[in-house]
Amino acid sequence: MVESVVERITRGHFWDFHGGIHPPEQKFLTSNKPIKQLSLPKQLIIPLQQHIGQEGDLLVSIGEHVLKGQALTLSTNPMVVPIHAPTSGTISAIKMSVIAHPSGLSQLCIIFDVDGDDRWRKREVCHDIELLANHQIIEKIANAGIAGMGGAGFPTHIKVNSKVSSKPDINFLIINGVECEPYITADDLLMMEQSNAIVDGIKILDKLLTPAFIFIAIENNKPKAIKALQQATAKIEKIKVCVVPTKYPAGGEKQLIQILTGKEVTSGQLPIHAGIVMQNVATCFAINEAVRHDTPLIRRVVTVTGQALDKPQNVWALIGTPINFLLEQCSVQHIKNEKQPVIMGGPMMGFSVSSELVPVVKTSNCILVPSKVEMPSAFEKESKEVECIRCGQCSDVCPSQLLPQELQWSAKAKDHAQLKKLNLSDCIDCGACAYVCPSQIPLVHYYRIAKAEILEQQQLDLKAEKAKTRFEARKLRLEKEKVARHEKQKKAAAARKAAMNKATPEATGAKSAVAAALARVKAKKASKDQVQEQTNTPDSQTNLSSDVADDQKSQVSAAIARAKAKKKLKAEATNTLSSDNNDANKIVDALETKSTVTLQASVDDKKAKIAVAIAKAKAKKLNKTNDAAADTNKVTKHTLAVNMDAKKVVNIEDKKVKIAAAIAKVKSKALAKANKVNKETDDTSRINYPVTNNETQSKYKPAELVQTEQEDIAVSDSTGNSKNKNITESKPIISIDKKAKIIAAIAKAKAKNKLKEISLVEKNNPDNV
Amino acid sequence: MNILLAILVLGSIAAVFGALLGFASVRFKVDADPIVEQLDALLPQTQCGQCGYPGCKPYAQAVADGEAINKCAPGGEDTIKKIADLMGVEVQPIDESHVKGNIAQSNRPKVAFVIEEDCIGCTKCIQACPVDAIIGAAKQMHTIIVDECTGCDLCVAPCPVDCIEMRELPETIHNWQWDLTSIPVTQLD
């Protein structure tokens, strides 16, 4: 098979690929002029990503001076190709800049101020590549940042690494010098001028890949290049220069393989699967530079052509050179008078650039500046597209043997399944179908849109799949956490119960003490019930000033005094003990009460505290009803205005603190929202408070009495709702308020704890109540 | 006699096939309703809950049980069409009452963004995120993992300081869509 292919080629017989076109050639504009060496531009714009794959990690920072050939990015994985400083200079910025992409979007670029010295970093020239191991050569290629220079920009070091597992033996290495685009002569000129360097590069590839045969394919419209390469390879048996007939797109990878070997690369497969590797001539040149001269890929040949230019010519352009610099060098004629289109790449597959600051990158081989006569369609704003007439010319010329008109309809209908069936992915965007279309349908545009959409859909599907797995993982996790929480709660409850029922002296002591206290409370309650029936109306909540028996009064006042002393102590100790009822506080409180105060006192104390709490709750309720409609911001002003009504004032002050906290939290939320929230809280408080009061009342009626007494003796404590005092003294109101608030908070917390404790005891010993 | 033979033969054939079918129904039993999986695959998996169900799978289950097919706002008309195809029902216009915010209106995908200087570290958004795409801890600043965010909008409402907003993903060359007017494929003369 291999022999027969070689035989045919030596006889000069080639296969043909399906379709293809013969667009009028414009290579004469540049093919007879040598490659021009340009002066250094003032500034370079070097995009971080110039190839298929990802950006490398930046190695330089703004203001840093770098030498020619110094690496600017670091390759961290095989799909990353590093970039290098094309000349010596300073990094002036690293920012988003328009790049060579049809979208005209920006990407991260290094803006590079050229210093003009063109000073090289230290280079290690290799005289004999035979001394280098294959992996060293591949490393050199990778570090030189070489990506395929034919157009796609696939990282070369991956393509030439034959040691990667599961790659079959290489039968043919094909060097692609076809260059079928009608304007471009960059490879042509390179082959003419640098044939020996290219052959040296091919020798390096030969060492790496050890192919059976090497073909250099050149179209028959480049006689000078053919001659140069034939001379350079005359002594090498293995290398054959193949002169292939001119036809567009003979330079396509799969098309060229078919021309030379008659093999068709199956859809979805790579040439390597058929034992074939293809490299561009410019890539071979770059490989030679990199391996032998330690010169990274920092410049390339660019064809600057088009009839709008005075001096179209091939130039050696540094990577990162803005195209306006190249155009200046080749003297643009009509660029000022109207919107002159500038096309990057050839006329068949290129795209118009959106800015003249777009830089040359590793894959740019041509800048085309057509005149209006030459390419009128480039100047037209609107497409002349008319309906498809089903002539079928497009499928006649399609090199991939697709059905362009079917594809077009499916692309317009966004029928992705059908497009897949029609093998849209095999379309090489060559533009032959659009070229022959009598209806001037921009077919390739439709395919490109469809391809991008399919790609996006694939990404979305991937993302959806990921979201789904994450969602399910989360659900599982929440389920697990819930079960764990239940287990924990069960265990904790069991532990508590066990501790209570255990016959330790502590537990029994606590129990008996509580029982004794409860018994006393009950006895007292019974005696007070009588008094209450006489004095209090059922609606005693609102009746704040009622008379109470004298003996009780004195008793309670003593208790209150004690309680107050204790509260103050505590207030000082804890300063701003909040009313959060954590277990530790509860225990401490309980113990303290037991150890310091006698049992009698503790009951009184309890009562006093409960009273305080109820008083406070009531006051709060009253305040809330008053202020329900009030705006949160108004509350502060309102407070100052009505401080004659001391009760209100105190409570408003009290609330102010809370509101202030609330305001801070919901500051940015809408005012309407805030109002709504306030109303809601008010509503709930309105519903809740009577209930709690009733409960407390029914359970602890003596407490009610204590509270009323307290007011009678005008003790200005906790709630601070002593009317007389506040009416006369308006100045110290704030300090009193503060103190009162702290005390109230503590009292409240304590009362709450006591209540809880009692209720707990009640629950545990239902017989005692 | 003949009639008896016929009955016997047919009867035994029926018994054999009955046994075969019975065996097959036990042996090749399908546990889950495969239609739910297929529906779930059509849904966009944003887990946004705009349909009124706590995720895409529950909605798929509901559709399989006869729920309206036009409640998926992020999926839009496309998804409705696909579900209609699968379920063999008429395509319905999207139910506007289930379109929350601007997810359905905008073409570009959006993701949540935490304005980090305003974040108070309340962890409320973390609890709301259906795909665990928010990282942070109590009283620590939170942030969104952009790649994982489905743009479901569920974290915006719980934020007490309104520091989460939905932002469009920037257009890059990787997600850029070709525009017909930008590249002239030209005809030479």
C-alpha cells in the first residue's frame, strides 16, 4: 500500500478530491518580491492566547524590561503555548485589547514598548541535533511556543510527539506548502528564500516521527519554490517533492491527504489515526529555528497585499505588530476616503478586522486590503442574498462532499439534530459553496453560526449535567444532615433525662429544693387569691394602679429591694448581658439564687422578676399599639417630642435601640418593605402578648399583685415606668433609661429562665402543682 | 373430539405465552418511569424552582403526572416545544405567572454576583443555593463560583442587605456568537 502510493507519486500521478474551485489568482501581486525586513515598530500588542487551547500564566509584570526571546508566559499544561518577547523593550501595560478574531472582542494582551536595541537573551545554539534526545527536542519545541502556522494553530509539540501512547507508526509525513488561497504567497516566498532551513526542520521532524516517507506538497503555480526545495532535498532519498495541481482548497489537511495517498480520513478521525502527520512549511522553519538556534517563534512571514496598496509585499512581521504599522510600510492608497475593509487571512476564509490596532499573531498569514474594483462585496453593507434556486452547484464544489443547501436550510431552522446528521462538523469553512452560489447566499456564515450554536449548546448541556449532579449531591447531603441532627437531638434528650433521674445527691437536692419552693408558692398563691378577688377586676392588665394590702406591700418591697441589689450587682458584672437564654446562664442563675438568697427570698425574688417582666411586656405592647403605624425614622424624633409621657418615652427609647438595629439591617431594603415588616412584627406581638399575659396571670396571680405594688411605691427600677419621676425629671431620663433597660433586660431574662425552670419542674412533677 | 383438541391446543398455547409474559414482566421490570428521566434531560437544570417545584426533577415528575408543560421559565419556548414533542401534547405559550425576574427575557446568561464589601456573612444565600455554588462561612464574606452558578435567582431574595445581584456573563471569544454582518465571504471577479 505504502509502496504503491510512493510509486504513483514518483510517476507524478495524484488522486483528486471531490469538488474544489479555481478562483482567479492574485499571487502575482507579491510573489516576485523578496520578503521585506521591517524596521521595529514603536509598540507591540501581544495577545496571551494565540492558538487553540488556553492562556499561559503571566511571567512578567508592568514596567519590567525584557530581552528579545524572553518568555512572557509559562506553559502549565500541554494545551498551553507560551509567548515570547519579539524584541527587547518594556512592558507598559497588561490589559484588554482588540485581537485578531472576527468578533472584534478584546482579550488580555501585553502592551510592549520597543526600546530599539533588539538585544537578545542568552541563546544556546545547537550544532548537532543528533546529540539531542527526542524528548529534549520536543521540550525545545514546546518552550519555543510553536503552534501550527497554517491557520488553526494547534500546539506543534503535541502533534510531533510520537511517543504518546496508542499512536500507530507514521507512514507519511506530509509537509504542506500548497498555499491554495488566491492571494497568499507567504509560504511560497519562505520556501524560495529559506529552503535549506525548512529542510533542516523537516529533518528534525524525521528524527522525531520516523515516518516511512516524507512528501513536500507544493501547488504547480509555485515553480520557484518547487525548484528551491527540489535542490535542497536532492540528496535525501526519503523526501519527495510532490507538485500537485492547483485547485482550491487543496491545502486543506484532509484534501491534501486524499490527493497524495488516495485515503479519505473518516469523519471524526484525525490523520494520525491513518498514520499520517501533516505540518506546514512555516512550522518546519520555526521548528528549525527553535531547535538549532534557540529562537522562539517571535516573527512570521505575512503577505500584505491587495490592490488598495501601493507596494504589496511579503514582510517579516514580529508577533504583536499592529496591522496599521504593516499597512503604513506598504503604503495604503485610499484608506482615508471611505471605510476601507481590511481582511485578515485570505479572501476565501479570512475575516474583516474591526480595528487597525489588531496585532499579527502566530496564525496570521495575510493582510488583504482590497480595492473597490477588486472586491466590491467587501464594501457593501447589505447582503445581496436571494432565495436558493436548488441549482446544486454548491454540493458539486464541496471538498468534504457535504450537501451545502440542505445544511443551509437546517442551519436557518436551527435544526441541530439534522445538521449533525448532515455532518456539519466536517465542513472546513473553505467557502467554495458560497463562491459558486448564484443566489449569493453567504452559506459559510450560516454554517459558522450553526457551529457556534452547537458548541454553545454542548457547553450548556455539560453545565446542566453538572448542575444536576450538584443539585442531587446537595439533596443527599441535606437529607444526611437532617438525619444526623435528629440522632443528635435524641441522644441529647436521653442524656438529659438520664441525668435528671440519676440518684446523685446534686440532682435530688435540686429537685427537693424546687419542690419545696413550689409548695410555698402554692400556699402563698392560695392566700393571695382571696385578696385579688377583692381588689382586682378580671381585666387587671390595663388597670395599672390598684390598691393592695399593706402587709404584702412591705413584704414585697423588701423582696424588691433585695432583688434590685442583686440585679445591680449583676448588671455591673455582666454590663450588657443580653437576654439570650443559653443554658450556661440558666445554670449560673439558678445556682446563684440558691446559694445566696434564702428560699423565701428566692420565691419573692422570682415574683418580683416576673412582675417586672410582665410590666415590661405590657408597656411594650402599649407602645407598639401606639406606634404601629409610625414610620421607623419618625420614631426617634417622636421620642423627643413626647417625652412628657414618660412611660411612652421610655418604651420608645427602649424600642429605639431595637429599631436602630433593625434599621441597620434593613437599611437598603425598600421603605415599603420596612413598613410591612414592622406591621408584621406588631401584628404578631399583638396576638402574642395577651396570650402570654393571660397565661402568666392565670398561673402566677400573685405576681400581678406584686407588680401593682411596685408601681405604687414608685420604685424606679427595671422598666422605669414610674410616671411621677419622669414627669418631673426630664434631664436624667437617658441615663435612667439606659440603666433601666439593662436591668430590664436582665430581669426579663431571669424571669424567663425562672418561668422555664418552674414549668420544667411542673412537667417533671405534675403532682406538686 | 376436534373441538376439544382445538380448545386444548389453543389453551396450552395461551398458557405458555401467559407464563412467558408473566416471567418477562417480573424479569425485565422497569422500576422508574423512564419518561421522567427523559423529561428531566430536557429541562435546563437550573433548579430555580420557578415552576413551583423544588427542582427540575420534581417538575419532570409532575409533568409526567399531567402537570402543565409551560411552567419552565429558564427553558423557554424551546424546552416547551421539546416537552410537547415528547409528551405528545400541544405546544403552549409560556405561563407568564411562572416567569420571575428577567431570566426569561434576556438572551445572555446571567449569574449571581456578591457585592463583597456589603456582604455581612449571614449564610442565608448559601442555604438558598440549589447547586452549592456559593462559598463562605458565618460572618465571613461569601462569593459565587461563577462556573457552577445556574443563574436561578434564588439567592437574591434571602439576602438581608441586598448585596447579591444578577449580572450578565461578559461576552468573550469563547462564547461569542457569529454575526451575519461581520464577516464578508467575498466573491472575486
